[in-house]
Amino acid sequence: MLLALLLVLSLCSEALFSESSSITIQYRVWEEQPVGTQVGRLVDDLRQRDEGGPLEDFQVVEHGKALPFSVSTRDGAVSTQGRLDREELCRGSDLCEVAFSVLYRKSGAVKCLRVHVEVMDLNDHSPSFPSPLQEVEISETASLRMRLPLDRAVDPDAGPNGLQTYSLSVNQHFALDVTVAHGGTKQAELVVIKELDREVQASFDLTLMAWDKGNPPRSGSTLIRVNIQDSNDNSPTFEDNTPTVELPEDTARGTTIINLRATDPDQGANGEVEYSLSKHTRTEVQRFFYVDPQSGAVSLRAPLDYEAQAFYEVIIQARDHGPNAIPTHCKLHIKLRDVNDNAPRIHMIWTPPNSPMATVLEGAVEDTFLALVMVSDADSGENGKVSAHIQQGSGPFHLKQIHGNNYMIVTNGSLDREKVMEYNITILAQDYGDPPLSCVKHLPVRVLDENDNAPVFSTSIYKTTFKENNVAGYHALEVQAHDVDLDLSGRVSYFIHNSDDVETNTQSFSIHPTSGVISIQRPLDYEESHTYSFIVGAVDHGHPPLTSTATVQVDIEDVNDNYPVIKEPKPRKGVASLSVPVNADKGEIVTELGNDIEETSTALPTNHLVREGFVGFLASTIKAEDPDSGLNGELQYLITDGNNYGLFWLDQATGQLFVNTTNATELIGKTYKFDIAVSDMGTPSLATKVTLEVTFINLKDHLKNSSPGNRGQLSHTMMMAICLGATCLLLLLTIALVTTFCRPEKRDNRAYNCRQAESTYTRHPRRPQKNIRKSDIQLIPVIRGRKDEPPDDDSEAQPLAPPPVMPDDHQADRQYTLAPSVMNTSFHSQGYPEGDATQPVTHHCRTLRKPGNIELDGTLPLMPATSYQTLQKPRNPSSSSSVSHLSSLKCQTHPEGEEAVSPSARSQAMLRRPKNSEGGGAQDAEHRQMLQNLVRLSMAAFGDAIELSSASPEVQQISQLLSLLRQGQLQPRPNFRGNKYSHRRSV
């Protein structure tokens, strides 16, 4: 058994029909597979066809009979439900294919596909004969080539595994001939090939075998016993051995199909012919036809059905009544002609399958799947061709062909459940027969509700008015919203929008979530707010929930619930004290302006006719407030008790208090008490009573007590602020002093001054006994020359500017000038022509002289371009043009002893002295010795702080030392004589 062999072949077949195409997936599977064998997975095959999105909810559409396959809902796995037996599924058919439709969801939309499963045949059956023994009779006088039909073998397998051929055992008298009948059936017949002689052999036993071409081939056998009968001269003979008749399938029962005729030339009983159905005619065919034994008329015994079987083969035999009669056979072929006797049939499947009617969401998009419609017609040809459509007036639906006679009902418009809740789709299917037959079927459709309608309030603004001081839980008003959706989508709940706006205080209100009744959570005060406005919302319970809003405006009516409050004079424990200043000189009452008495305050006497018969002074004004509004907030002032003598009168409207006297001096020092009442004009009226204590005082005493000297005391807060400021100021001053005195002294980066260092060192307790003499300090000039030979005549050099006038004694002394060391590159490499130095150049520098004849001034003298002589020639001529950071000692001679500033691009400090033309060689040696001494002295003073190349000329070493000293990069060693305290300044 090839149980492990499973062939799954997926083929893509897209058939185009009218407006759309469908997906057809084909599989192959061997028969005899066990239960649960997986044939294929629809998900995988759909993915191979670039079907994107989620694929789910696979469902088989059953049509009539049960399918031998099941499809899983999750991934569309096609599996066997039982043992597959191809012979049971497709008996008599070479191709066994099971086709069914499958519904599935792709991204929420319902789709349909066709699945074809071909059940391939296994050679699991052998050919078999109806009986293991067949007896055949033949006359000994039978002619050669006479044929005797034999029983057929049956093999339920198909194709090569079915019946293919027959074989006969070897003999001399009979041969085997295999003929192919209509429909491909194979018929075996014995053919006489040698004369028979009963006296020689009365019977023959032959073995007939039937073979298929399976792998391995199978076979079946039967025993053929041929009995040789004694001579009967003639057998009946049919006029037509293979007649063919065509009948309409609606031929009535009892109708004679054909009259067969057979003749026998014998006389008497040997010539009488009798007709009958041969035993070789299949049993299921024998029940449809009848042969009259005497006349040979073939009639219809049962109604025929083209759709069940379109062709019949009836074997009829004729036999005479003589002894040893040999029958003759005739094969009658009957073809049925199709008649349009079957009306189309409509089969519909919708989702969900258990629902009594199809359903669709009202918000479904166009081309949303509704139901699968399968139309069939049992007729063939034009009679079996069917067209289907939806009748007008069925709603926004369309019949979409997907494959053959399979259609989908889809939407082709928008649906609104609130307008139409149900539809009744009428489907008409009609064939092309003559006359055409049709079928009508109705499909009820219910539109499912979607949450597509938000709740709607009865009005956009709700207003209500009630009085303040309401009880907690007071029902102010009721809002109502209606939602036309169903179930949860139509159930409405109410809520109040919380707002961050201060003016919109919603904490005092609540709304019932289902009834919409707005309640007041606490008593409201008109004086706190006159009106309230907030937003209420209505939300349904659909998915997603929809919301609408409305505005609620609550107006509060004022209630006289506040007593007047006396502000001035401020009462304490029911008594309000009032001091009235009196001008003793004039006898008038003085009314103060403002609450405080300033230095420039003016007392205004008031003496006028207050009312008829009352002349007095304005003493003060009683000020009171009532937070109520309207009449509830209007106040009136009354004296209720204690004004027995009519000394005081109170204006009811303004609260002004008047004293009825013409001379108030006599009231100084007296105190009067009387009761006043401040009442509003509400209903009922509320009044505040207080005892007013009026004291008359002398204006002078009052002004003295209220003078700025008495009022000039600082408050406690002001004193604290002043103390805090003073503390911060002292703290900042302390920090500044500490920073100033504790800061380390800056290092002195000035150039080293040996004379200053010596004077500082003299105060050191461990100073050595040896003193530095003037002879220990040597100033060494640097003489620089040009590459070109100097001119012999020094008198040709002219000064750039008139030299300064100097005393004669100073002219005789040797002069040295110290200039900065930064030089122009052209200064070393070229001379100065006589005509170039036309403008004076002033250089700010210092002039050093020996004790007694060395002085400091601020400028260098201008010198003409004279010849120079270098102590050592440069190794490379180009070095004379490089930038030098050296200090040079130059010497020159002027005929008149005058010095001039040399033109230069940069300032340069030099030690100069007049040039002496005599004894040049001795001077050079002396200069070189001086430079060497100065180098050794510097190395001893600075130690490891400097590194000088011994290969460099002394002039360059001294120039480096001077440059480093000027820049402050060198400090003398502390342990060197005269240098330890050189960084301190002398006192």
C-alpha cells in the first residue's frame, strides 16, 4: 500500500466571466488514504497568489451531498474526513474529481474560491466475472466465424487499472475476439474457427481471463463450458444484428421502440422463433425494456432519464422451438435525446450559516459579500445553460458571477438601517431551452446596525432659573438625547464636561448617567456667582462611541439672605465708637477728609440746613454694605433708640450723621450713646443694629495726637527689612576686606635689576660679607655690521633729524643705548642709502649709562645709516635676513659726537657707544672677553633655568638672555648672591 505517498499539486486557474474572476485551487490525492490526511493548505496557496492581508474563517459550502473533505477554519487545511474510495465516489468515470466552494475572509471582506480535488485511482481491485462458470451451447453444425457472446468482466478501477483485455486458454476450435462497445466497455466473444463434431467431443472447458494494466497487474478468470448440441439445421437470423434507436428522454412508458424480426427457414417447431432479453444484458438495463416473445417488439417498461444515463445497450436473442435450438443475438443500441424537462435550481449559502436570513452591516462598503448563489440545471446543451439575475426593486445589491454558474450577491450602494431595516432579494434563474424553464428564489436580508449615529439632544441650549440657597440634591432640569441606533449603539449615557475655566465651575452640579437629570450638589449663593454655564455630553455605548454636546445655562435668583454690614465706624461687640472733633474757637464740628489725617488735611466746618426745622453740623457718615442685589441690597439708616433729645439726625438714604446744635463747643468731652439700625429693602427686610457711641473732642487735641511725630513710628516689618539689609551690607564689607588683605602678592615679572636686588639683599641677616662692586658689573656692547663694506668717509652720513643739544661733559663720555630686540629682517641684510633716511623716527626706549655718566631717557637717538662691524660673520648669508629676537650691542662714531635715530620698522634696544677707528683689533678681543664673562656670570646666576648652546657665538647667547629676561621668563636662583630676595620690592 502506498499510504505514505501523497501528491499535492496546486494549480492556478483563473476563469474570466463577465465582470470578475475567481480563484480555483486544484489538489490531487491518492485514494485509500486514512482519515485526517492533509491534502493541502489554502492559506499557503493563496499566499503564493499574492493574496495579502489576514486570511481567516474558511468555510466549506456544501451543495446537496456530504463532502469527503473538511476545511479548517483557521488556515484552510483540506483534510480527508474518511477513507477515500474512488470507486464509491466516481463509479464508472475515468476522472474522479470532487469540486466544492470555500468562503473565507480577507481583511474582513468575504471572498469565495473553488477547490477541485482529484482522487487518483489505486489498483486495488481485480477484474471479476459474474459467475465462475459460464455454460454455452452450440450446434455441431455451427458455421465457421460464428460468434458466441460471453459474460463481461467487471473492474471498478479506472484508467489503466480498469479492465483492459481478455485471454482464452489454448484450444483448436475456438478463438477469442474482444470488441469495444459504446462507452468504452469491452465485450469478449467466442469465435468458431474449426468445425465441431459432437460425436468426437461433446463439450469443451475453456478458461477465460480478464486483465488490467495496473502496477502490478491484476486478473480474474472464469470457466467457459461449451456444450456441443446435436444438429438443428438452421438457427434464426436477425435482419439487423446491431440496430440503433434514438429516443427522447420523455418517451412515455409502454411505447414500442423497435420491432425486431428474425427468420428461421426450418419447418414446424424448428422454424418458430421466440424473442427474449439475453442473459448477457445487464440487470439495471433489463428493468427499462421489454421484448415481446412472439413479435419481437421492444417496448419501454420504465421512464428514461437522460441525466441519469444517456445510452443503453440491449442484447436480444432469438431461439426456435426445435430440439437443440441455437439462439441468435442482436445488440440494440438506444440513444436518448435530452429534453428540457428540468428547471434550473438555485442554492444559496450566506453567513452566518445558522442565521435564518442573510445579514449585512449598514456601513458596509461597496462589493461587500452577502451570499453565495449556485445555479444548476440537470439538462444538457442549451437546455442546461442558465442565466441568473436579481430583479429590480430588491435593493442596492448586485449578482456577481465568480465561476461558471456560481455567483455572489454583493452590495452596490450604501445601506442605512435607520431608513430600511430589511430587504427581500428576488433571484431569477432561467435556462435557454425551448420552451425556457425558470426558477425564482427569495433571499431575506437584514441590515445590521452600526454605531453611525451620534446621540442628538432635544435642544442645543438648556436654560433654567431658580433661587439661591437651594437644598443639596435639588433637581434643576433634565436633558434628553436620542440615538436612533440599536442596542448598545443606541444606549445613551450623560456626563458633564470638566472645564479648566474658573468661571465654569462644574463641581456644584451632577448629572444622572441614564436619566439626564441635573442635580445641584450644594446650596448656591447668588453673591458668589449669578449664573453658571457648562457643557453636558451624551455618549452611546457603540464601538467606537459617538458623542454630542449641549450647553446648560443656570441663572440664580437673588434672595434677601444677607444682613447689612457696617463698615465705618467698625463696630466691636455691638458698639461702634465715633470721635467727632470740635473747633472750640468757632464752636463748629469739623468733618475730616479721608480716613487718615495728613499734615495738610483741611477741616471743613459744615453748618447748613439739613431739613426743615433742623440746623446742624455733619459729624460723620455711617457706611454699610449689603452683598444682595436690587432692593435686597438697597439700605436705609435709622436711629432706633437713645436720641431722646433729638441731638442727632441720620439721613436714611446716605447714612450721614448730623448734630443738631449751633454751638458745638459745649459738647466737647461729652459722650452720647444711641442705637441705629441699617436695614435693606428686601422682603422680608433684614436689619443690623448697633449702638453708636459718639464722643466730642477738641480739634486741637485731635490734631496734636494725630501729628506726624506721633505717627512716624516704623512698623515691625519695616524694622526687620532694615536690619536684614544692614546685615548683608556688613557681610559683603567683611568679605571684601578679607580678600584684600589675604590675597598673595603678585610675582614681579619685571626684568632683573641687579642694583635693586643688591639693595634688597643688604637687609638679609645671612648676607655674605663680600659686596658687589661696580667693577663686577660690565655692560657689553654688541657691534653689528653690514655685509657690504662700510664707506670710508663717515662724513657722508647725515643725521635724519637735528640731534638734541647735550652738555659737553656728557658728549665726552661713552654712551650706551638699550633698545628692544625685535628687528626687521631687512635691517641685517641691507644698508641704508644716503638719500633714504629723510624722515625722523622716534623710538621709545631706555638709555643706560655707567655710574656717573649713564642716564635713562625715553627716546633713542636717530642715527644715520652707518657702517657696522659684526663680531662673527653668519654661517649662511640668508641668515642675515631672518627675523632676530636678540639684543644687539652696536657702536658708532659721529664726527660731532651727536647721536641720531636709525630708521627701522620695529623698535630695537641696543647698547651703543661711539665708534673708535683706532685699535680695532684690541677692541674686538676686549669685547669678546667681556661677552664670555657675561655668559659665565649668567649661567651661574640662573643655573638650570636656561640652556645655551656652546657652539653659538657669545653675541647670540647674550641676546637670548636679554630677550628671556625682558619677557620675564627667567628668575634668578634664590641661593645666588644678590638674587634671593630680588622678587620683593625695596621699601
